[in-house]
Amino acid sequence: MTAPISIVTGFLGSGKTTLLRHLLEQGIAGQRIALIVNEIGEVGFDGHAVAGLNVAQMIELTSGCICCSIGTDFLLAVEEILTLAAPDLIIVETTGLAEPSGLIRQARAGDLPLDAIVTLVDVANIAQQLEQSPVAAWQLRAADFLVLNKCDLVSAAELAQVHALLQEHNGRATRCETSHGQIDPRRLFAGPVLPRPDATDPPPHDHLHTEQIGTLLWQTDAPLERTRIEAVMRELPPQIYRAKGYVHCTDAPWPALVNVVSGRVDYETTRFKQTPAYLNQLVFIGSAIAELQPALFARLAACVDTAERAADWQARRD
């Protein structure tokens, strides 16, 4: 029997990778898990965060949205996993801009059994995200489970408003409240699935192009001055919905993972198991952001620390 497929989706910065990392650290009801991670940018970051965490096999699909431009790659990835890993369950983590019904149609066309559609909801920013892009609404409507994440960031009254908003978009889905993706995996991946209606009125095939959604990738091999790069990440223009990646700063020996969601910036010190291709890689995702590239990249380039401090830092690392 072919392993069922569960889809984990949610708008940019909703906490999909954090949720998966938590679930995989625990193990999911003793199941053998395979993972497909999709990122819209040229470089994948989310796969690093879950590598080695009770995953039988992981495949990263980059440079496109899994629901439209790299759909064939998705089916080929599933075939490879089924051949090499023999998993009990395949979990697909979509990019934050994926339209889930397109992926559902692909799975059905490939005669692949679907388990649960899990949509992460950033309760602090969902209202803003619904205004930014229709993708956010499509993700809500497709869900069997709505995981209300970051509940620690809102008041009880604000959370009640989010529940009312979600009821308008999807009254059939089971809702779960959490913070930092901390949830019992059995609630999402080991229970009965509600009947899923057929996708109707599908969105444009190339919805990313229609909405002028694009990415910018910045990378450099020179260490950065922390206060400058932190200022740039705090002051990103509103056209940028999400930024993520990693940076090396001269005041620390290890890189920091950077996540920017709706103006909130989080840093997490990490140690890579493998040497990264560049000291710094950042991807920016937003609407009509090509016009921002010259000014943004100039500000980022100005974050490079002096040659003297960079040499000092490199000597300490060596």
C-alpha cells in the first residue's frame, strides 16, 4: 500500500518548520516518516532545521512553488521516496505561498492517498496576511486541521477574534491552539480525517506571477557587523512579507538563523553540521520586490564589517 501524504501549509512565517521540528523530535506515533520540503527561493533553509530528526528520507524542492511550477518534481520526489525509504507517512511542507488545492489535485492525479491537510495560522498576523494575499485564504479553506500558532503573542480577546475569522473561512476544520509549534503529533497525524470537498474555482495556475510575488537572494562571504544587519532586518519595507536565512557576525563564532515575519525579527544561534556555501545567505519574499533590490542590497553590503575586524574574527575561528 502506498504511504499516505499529509500536507503542512500556512502563510509565510506561520511556524511550519518549527512545528515539524517539534513533531519529528518526538516521533509521530512510531511511524516511519519521509519529508518533502518546498521553498520558493533558490536556496533552501528549512531542510537544515529538520535534518536528522527521525526522518527516513528528506527531499528539498527549491526554486518554485510546489502547487504550480514544480508539480512534476513533487510526483518524482514521492516516487523516489516510496522506492528508497518505504515510509509509513509522507509529510509535505509547502512554501508559505503555496495554494494547497493545486497540490491536492496533483496527488489525486497521481493516485496518491491523502491523509490530513494541516494549515498553520499565525494568530498575531493572520488578518494582515489575508489582506496581503488571497493565498492565505486558500490555505485556510483547504485545511482539515487549523493549528493556531503563536497564541502567546495575543490576548484572549484577540484570539477570540481569530477564531471568529477562521470560522468564516473554514467552519469544518478542527482547530488546535499552540505556541512555538508545541502540539501532540497524534492530534494531527494519527486520527480520522474529515471528508474533504473537491477543489472548486481553482486559482490561476501561475498565481505567484499574477500577484507579482517574487524572491531576492543575497549572499556574501564576508562577516557582518551585528548592529547594522539587525537594523536592516528591523527596517524592511512592508512589501517584504518574509525574510529568512543565516548570518555570521564578527561578535560571535557561530551563525544566527534569522526569521522576519510581519516586522518581528527572531534570531537563533546555531551550528551547522556542514560548512555552508556562504557565510551569509538571506532570502526575501514579497510582492513586486524586484524594484527594492538595488537599495536593499546596498544596505546589506554596508553591513560587512571592516577588513581588520573580519581578519581578527577569522583568526579566532581558525
